[in-house]
Amino acid sequence: MLVLGLTGSIATGKSTVSSLLAQSPYNLPVIDADLLARKVVEPGTTGYHKIVAYFSASTPDLLLPAAEVGDQGPDGRGRPLNRPALGRRVFGDAPARRRDRAALNKIVHPAVRWEIYKGLLRNYISGHWATVLDVPLLFESGVDPICGTVMVVAVQDPEIQMRRLRARDRHLTEEDARNRVASQGDVREKARRAEARGRGNGIVVWNDGDPEKLRAELDKAMHEIRSYSPDWWSWLLLLLPPLAAIFALESFVRSGLAKGRWQEERQLERAKL
């Protein structure tokens, strides 16, 4: 089974592509890391208690007001997280924001990764030829090595990204919007990183145009991906689990080597500056 890593940045159209891949003619199962990230920090979970322990002192409004949800929340397991307040604490480029964001990721990412592994196993057993792994911070969280192919949904013009974000989330100030964009990294850098993985292993879907152009770009990308993962190969991996395990290991090593080459190239570029 192909693990198709899907990433991008805020307001580049990644969620739209994820939705399209779940529909006909693709009908692929989608593991959404954002949904899993919400699940693993619900009141009563280990992740929830770790976040409360770390952020409550610096973020007084970390939890929803008791007047709205009750002293112990609607289900008695605790008041839910106040996500806008937590977002203000971790989004941004200041050292304190980066430190808090790293702490939050350290809490959330391992729990999400475990849920991802369970979902991939279920989809493999169900006989799917591919699973979409929708992760906004795919490279940053270190999930990319388990993906046979990485698809980045990107825009070439940064202002398009800003306009879309502020049109979608009208409550955001320009500074808030720029902080949120900055927190997810330069999407054009992610596009270059995907392409550096090589044909069949990394692909970019450009989304500077209208929805019809996006569909055309996605169709083109999926045609290329399908040429590297034909039906007969998917069935062979399903029928021969040892072969699937060997191929998964080979793909993991290949992706890890590509990641190492990319990091070395970036270090050399920084050294020249």
C-alpha cells in the first residue's frame, strides 16, 4: 500500500485536495493529522493533562470558561482547551513562541504518530492501494520517511495565500495571519523539498488559480503517481505481506536518504551566506 503524504501550508488548498482525493474517482481513505491532533488532546487524555500542566501558568485562559461548559466540562472529564488562546501562545516567530510551539509539538506529535500507524494498518488490511496521510507539518514533524510519495499543495505567490487566509478567517488581523503563515514554514521550500525526492516520490500541485485548474493539476499528479503504483503491484503487496514489509523498509530507507541529502544541501547553502 502506498502512503501518500499530503502537506502544504495554511490557505494553500491542502484541505480541498484532501477532500477531492476522498471522493470519486480516487476514493482514497484519508488519515487527517489535524483531526487526530484534536482527538489526542481531548479532556481526559494524557495529551490534555500534559498541555494543561505546561501552559496553564502562562496562559490563564487556556481552558474554556466554566460558565460556558461547567467546572468539569460537558462530559465531566475537564474543560476543553481554548484553542484560540493556545494558538496565540504558540503561533509567531518570536523565540518564546517557537519554544512553546516546540513544547506543544513534543506533546502532540508522538500521540498522533501512534494513531497514524494504527490507521495505516487498518487500511492495508482493508486492501486499499493507497492511503492519504494529511499532515500540515509533514516534514517538520519527521513523518515524511514513512511516505512512499509526498504531495505538496503550494502557491507561487505568497500574497494569494494571505488573501485566502484573511477571506476565510475574517477575525484574523494581518499580523495574526502572517504569524500563522510563518508558523507553518515557506510552502515554496516544501515544494522544492518534495521535488528533491525524485520522480514518483515527490510531486507538487500548484494552486494559484481557480478550483478547475486545481482539479486539473491534481488529475495530472495522480496520473503520474498511479503510473508508479499500478493495480497489480498493490495486489501483490496485499497478498504477500513479507514482500510488503520489505518494500516498506526499502521505501523508508530511500526516503530517509533523500531527507539526509536535503538537509546536507541546506546546510551547505546556509554556510555560503
